[in-house]
Amino acid sequence: MLSLDGMITVAEAARRLGRSLEQVRRYLREGKLKGQRIGGQWFVEEASLQTQGRLLSKELIDEIDQLREEIRRKHGTFDVVDLVRKSREGH
């Protein structure tokens, strides 16, 4: 008998990682996430998701948040569209 203990759906993995369904399927095909294809549907090993989630979400997002805050403190807030427009006008 087939057991899906410790496995979650691609949709659940995508939700937890904050990624698209296709991105999670790509991770599975590339071996970045461990999983199993049963019939036409992928299932993700939850333990693999935890490792990938930390690499993609926690550490990277923390670093991005720190950099954003540093930029805000140094430069304040600004309108990106306005900056692009000014650079195109030669200001």
C-alpha cells in the first residue's frame, strides 16, 4: 500500500514557500526539493520543504529586509518612477 506520510501537495508547498506552483514543480524536477510523482501529481517531502524554505524564505528575506531598512535610513523614501523619469531626462 502506498503511503503519503510526510508528503504534502505542490499547492501546499507553494503556499508555504511563497512560490508559484510551477516554481515548486521546477524545484522538484531540478532536485532542489525532494518529492515523488504519483500518477500525474507531484508530492513534496515535507522535510525537504523545511530546508528549502529556510534557504529561500527566512535567511534571504531577513537579509533583504535589513538591506531595505538600511536604504530607507540612508536615502529616505522615494518614488522609483520619478527617479527613472529624471534619469531619462538627463537630470
